[in-house]
Amino acid sequence: MSEKFDIPFKSDMVPKILDDDTKIQFRCHKGISCFNACCKNADITLTPYDVLRLKKRLGMTSGEFLKQHTVPFEMDGDKVPGIKMRTDDAGACLFVTEEGCSVYEDRPAACRYYPVGHLAMKPKDEKTERTSYFLVEEEHCKGHQEAREISIGDYREEQEVEPYDDMNHEWYQIMLKKKSAGPTVGKPPEMSLQLFFMCSYDLDRFRRFVLSDSFKNTYLLEDETYAELERDDEALLKFGYRLLKHVLFGELNIPERKGIWEKRFEERKEVFELRRQAEIARKQQAEDDKYKNDV
């Protein structure tokens, strides 16, 4: 039995599993009759590194990019948040032009891989996942009729997907671990889902969170680490993965200040007691008002 993740379509048909050495016949170029057709009917799920590259390319904060260029969706039954590229009313990518993609050098991983899909599978008796590939053949795409044969490994190198795979690898691992663990992990609480969204996509907000006094009073990190997280988006993204594993799966890989949770519990206990007393007073006042109206 294997757990699967990252199949970008819903179908009862099981795709033929391919590897880096598999040869495919495909070429896309400006002179092809279907040029831009795939971009005019776009359904692109974005990964964390996609957002990092695109928000830098556009000179935006992550919050601005998310608001202007993405739409949210739920990736599974537990409402784990994902995002897709926003399109126009006709379904076309907002970055497509007659000349092609206006953000081509920083296009998302799904665009780079097309027409190759990839999936991570974790065999039940193995500790690590395996990455495999499959071919997507859509009727509109004429690239499969081009007289060029290339291995998937060479195609991945040509499309420069390696940095994307490297930066997204731990994120896929988190998704795969949650999926394979199933009920043993349980449905993430709302706060964990918000943390997942912030760590994955809203890097600038996550940076403010990490550099806040509240975070520093909870986690014990070196000054050099905080300085790196303040200036380096890639380091911040990788740290976000560590924090998600820490929170979602109890992988205690970020040192915490001694006694911090006991201190927080005591502080919250006082708040809860004040709330309880206020609720008692409110109910008592409501009872007094009810009898006052009966007199």
C-alpha cells in the first residue's frame, strides 16, 4: 500500500509511472499552433517557493501578492489551506501575453513541469518517500507531436525545476506525513491551520511573527539565526517548515525557553478565571433583571 500526494487532477485512471530516465516526445515553442493555450485555461496550484519567487519578481509583499494574484482552496477534508493562481473571467492566467509568459523566469513549478506531472509515494514499509512522474496529454497540446525526444531528467534540468523541488521538498513531506498518519494526527485546530498558511505562503507576515517579542520569549534561537531570518527569505521558508513539524507533529526541533509553557498556563489560568467570574456576574445580572421585570 502506498500513500500518494500531488496528483493535479481527479481521475479513476491510474497514470503510468515514469522515472528520470524515461524518454518523452515533447517540445513547446512560440511557433507551435497551440502556443499559450495551456495558459488560457489555467488551474495552477501554487507551492511556497512559487510564492516566494513571484512576489520578489513583482516587487510585492507576500500579503499583496496573495490578495492580487491568488484564490484560496481546501487541499483536503481537514481544510488544510492551499492557494491557486488567480485567472481572469475566461480562465486565463493573468501573466499570459501574446508573446508568452510575462514572468517566465520565475514561473511556478507546475508550469515548468508541464506536461510532466509528479507525485510522492511513501511505501508502507519504507521510511522515506519516492518521487515518480507521469505524462499529461491534453487534446489541445500539440507539443507531443513535435519531433524531439528527451528524458524526463533532462527535461527537468532544461526547465530548471531543481531549485523549486529543493525548496518545496520538506513542505511536500509535511503534507505526505499528515496524509499517511491520518487519524493518528487528528484534524488540525484552527490556529494550526492559520500557522500553516502563514508559514507556507505569507512569508512577510511570518517574518514579523518570528521577530516579535512573543516569539523570542518562547523560542531560544541564536542572534545570528534571527538576523538570517530577517534578511533571507529562503532561510525563513525552511525555518517555517521546521516550525510546522514542531507544532503539527511534535518534532521538538526548535529549542524552547525553560518553563515558558508553565508560565503561559498560569497567565492563561488567571485570564480564564476572570472570564469565568465575569460570566457568573453577567448571568446573575440577567437573573436580577428578569425578576425586576416581573415585579
